[in-house]
Amino acid sequence: MQVTATLKFVLRDLPETQERDGTVAMTLTNEPRGLPKDITLDSSPLAVTCAAKQWKNACAKAAQIRAGGLPALLIVEAHVAAQGGALMGVVKGIQVVEGKAPAATTPST
């Protein structure tokens, strides 16, 4: 049986990127969390490629949100497959949303 796999992940910070030939590439590390008891998965590299225009638009929207004092979250959806011993993702879409405002801290006395 064949399936088409997509991966959805959230970026709270902008990773280092390399731009070339109209695309942006970044390497992330997949850190599996929240797995069922007695199941483990190793950390693995995740190479992601995105159209440069799409990435720049998302970064500009994130900057606007941050300028308003809120954190910006980039929700990325990508086609994914294994390639050369790593996961490879090609971005389908990026949604930029406002994160929650940081909790106010009260000075201790």
C-alpha cells in the first residue's frame, strides 16, 4: 500500500538558513517527545527545503507579530520522505500565527 506522507511542525524561532537558486534550505533536529510508554525513537536530522519567496513572506509576517510584542509561531506543513539516511521535507505551506503573550512576572519582595 502506498501513502503520501506530510509532516506538520512548529517553529518558535527562526533557524539558520541557506538560500540558493530560489530556495531556502535549513537543517533541523527531530527530537521525538510524548511517545507512548516503552517506545523510543532516536533523534534524527530533518532537512527542509522551501521556496525563498514563501519563506521570506512568512518571516516578514513573523516580524510584524513580534513588533507588536507577541511571539510568532510558524506552523509548517511539508511533504516528507527518507533520503540519504535523513528525513527530507519540502514545504507545502507556512501559517504564521501569534503565540501567547509571555506571562507577567511579579517582583518578589
